[in-house]
Amino acid sequence: MLVLTRKTKEAIQVGDDIEITVLEIEGDQVKLGINAPKQVEIHRKEIYLSIKHENSEAANTSISLMDQLKKL
């Protein structure tokens, strides 16, 4: 893991297309601004994990339904 120290209004660059800027620091919260191409999905980690879990469950349900249909 790369660990960087940034102050307000300072940024980091990820590849050629993604820039993350520290907008504000207040207490233990940091507000970040992210500039990225529209096709790049950006989610909070907990939302990303939830989406991944739901997609996995949906895929398993689809496989189960297809197996049931084959038995008919």
C-alpha cells in the first residue's frame, strides 16, 4: 500500500485519467474530489462490496433457476 500525505487542495494522480484532490479536512473527515472519465465507476468501498455481493447472489440464483428448469 502506498501511503501519501496531502494537504487541502493538493492532489494525487492515478494513471493518466484519474485525479483525486483533497477538498477539505474537518476533524476526522476528509472530503475528496475525484476527476475521472465517465466510464470509470466510482463507489464508496462499502457500496462497492454490497453491489459485488448482490451480483454474486443474483448469479447464483440464475444458475439455480436454470438447473431447476432443466429438470422440467
